[in-house]
Amino acid sequence: MQALCKLGQVSRAGYYKWLKRDVTLNESENRLIADKIEKIHEKSPDKGYRRIRDDLERYHDIKVNDKRVLRICRKLDIQSTIKYKNNGCTRQAKNPQYIAENLLNREFSASAPNEKWLTDVTEFKYYVHGEKRKVYLSAILDLYDRRIVSYVIRDTNNNSLVFDTIDDAIAKEPKAHPLFHSDRGFQYTNRVFHQKLTDAGMTQSMSRVGKCIDNGPMEGFWGIIKRERYYGKQFTDKMSLVKMIEEYIDYYNNIRLQRNLGVLTPMEKHEIYLHAA
């Protein structure tokens, strides 16, 4: 003990006085907050201090500011998982049957649900006895509330994957006539797909060649789901991978708070609009 006190440049009397001191209210609160933060981080290691703060207020009734949560996270050595840069960008179909102008023009805001929809396809890998296999996720995102309107998971990236995704969206939102934006992948430049949009009263828009940012929020969603539930893990069967995707989209729509929505979930933002309309 004497050696430790000497190393810390404190007297033994001073150390014991500190040891027996009364715990302040602030320290007691910080311990409670730290305990909740550790539990949140253990369950969702992808969350940074801002999202942890939002969860503390919404789901644990603990109101603190960002800086306090950041200080506690640093003390606990808690960091969110690393963001992975997406270097992929869908190439234009070799023989496109229909090409639309970029009518969205990176205007990634909307004044109401079903005004602007974005779509894309991404792949996920899993391994069976070391053999790599894939599933493909096609999804449609609403720019107003950032909810996933519809999605389809399949073994093959083909026309049926995308056609079924739009059919499902139309069935769920039969009165919707949004500006519909995608990249120039072969499914979206297909004449049959264009006719589906026309029949549903939608206007088609497409990203420019090689400009992934033209579909930025959709690419952003792929980054979110992969960073939070996919990167750093290795799935060894299709069932667990598909279950992860399905459960995450439900979590994203109904539980995951977003600051750009006013610290609401996508479905909360959606319902608030419907009740006010």
C-alpha cells in the first residue's frame, strides 16, 4: 500500500480519507448510467454514444446530454463498431430497355409519406462447410420517414426479385404514386418493370452512371444493416442469415431511433403524419 501511495504521490491518510468518503449524488448517478450503458452496449455494440443517449431517454427514462454519455463511454472504453466503407456501385445494364432521367436529383427530403421511394438490391454471404453462398435483399425505402416499405429475400438476383418487391409495395400502399428512384441495374431498366410503375401511377427516376450517391439514403441503409448486424460475423446457414435480416428490418422500422426523424422510429414518424393528416 505504501508503495502504491508513493507511486500515486498521495499520503496514506489522504488515500484512506478518499476511500471512506461519501459517494456524491453525481457519482451515484454516473454509476447507474454506466450500468445501463454497459447493458445497451452488450446488446447492441454497434451503437455510438449519441444513439446510446437516445436509448437511455426513450427506453430507460434517463435524461442526460451527449457529453456526459461520451465521458462515461470513454471511461468504460466503449466504442461503436467500425463503419465499413462501401466501395460497390451497380453498373448500368449492358442492354437497357428503358432509361429514365435522374428526376430525384439528390433531393433526399419529402413532405409526406409515399412521395419519394428509393430501391436497390444488395447481397449477403454465408458459408456451408466452407463453401460461400449468397442471398439477395431487395428493398424499397420511403424518403419521408425512412421506413422500409417492402422487401424480398431470395437466392438469386433476378427480375423476379425486384418485380415481387414492387408488387408487394403496391399491395401494401395501393394509393401511393411516388417518384420511384433506382440505379440503372438490369431489373430497373427492364421494360416490364417500367410498365409496372406506369400502371401504378409512379414516375421513374434513375441514378446517373457510376454515381452511387444519387441513391445515397438507400446505400446508407445497406451500410446500417451490415454494420450493425452483419460485418464481423460469419453465418453458417441460410436460415440464421435470413432471420437476422427479417428481424433487423422489423427492429429498424419499429424500434431504432433516428435523430434526423426527431429521435423517432420510422413507423412513429409515419403514424404521426397519418394522425395529423
